[in-house]
Amino acid sequence: MFLGRKRRPEELIYSLTADKFCALPHGTVPTILYNTIKGEKSILSDMNDNMLVIDYYLLPKRESNKDYLSQYDMEVLDECISKYGKMKFTDLERTSHTSCWEKARAQKGSHVINPGDIARDGGASEELIKYINDSIAFNEAFGS
């Protein structure tokens, strides 16, 4: 999902997930998903009914329900699986250690990656980055 968010600058305003991404030592992870895998209670707590977690892999226990995904979502997922799905762990780790990852790792605390920094790494203009950051600030302020 993180790497999928860096496809093309004009696509950066769209996000497949509302989750925040955190820069962990081996790469970037969606925080809610990661915390759920670790066993913390979350909105994904029933995930264990649908997924099997083995080491770093999430394996489905059932067929996916594509009714929740747009055609665009499926294209992004297919592209990411094709590009990164068979990549060696060390290569994937290196690929995910971008400048936004490095900036977040340098922060004290949670190491959450700013979506504007993800957009910058994806080649977005400063105008688009400002729009993304302003939109996020508005949504956080007004709960939308």
C-alpha cells in the first residue's frame, strides 16, 4: 500500500487506506494493521478470523471480496504485487527506505511518515503537497 501510493504524482491525493504509515527499522508499515498483527485491539481485531499470520506474511483464510475495491484499487494492488511480491526481503527493505522513511526515522517518538513527504518522494509538486497536507488537516479538524 505504501509503495502503491508512490506511483504517479497525480494519483497521490487518493489513498487506498486511511491508515498512517510508520517507518520501522525494516521498512514502512501501516500502523493499525501492524498493531493488530501484534495482538492489540483495533478496528481490525476480527482480522484473525480472515487472515493467518506467519512470520512476515499475511495469508488469506477466505476468498477476497472485491466489491469493496474500485477498479483503480485493484490495478494498484495488482501492480504492487507484480512489482514487489517476489522481491527478496533485503531488496524490499532497501526499496522502502526512501527519503520520507529516513526523515520519519530521524524523528523522536512514533516515526509516522507525513503523507506530504510520501508525495514528495513520488515526485509531487510543492503545490500538490500543500493541497494534500491541507486536506488532511481539514479532515482531522472536522472529522471528515
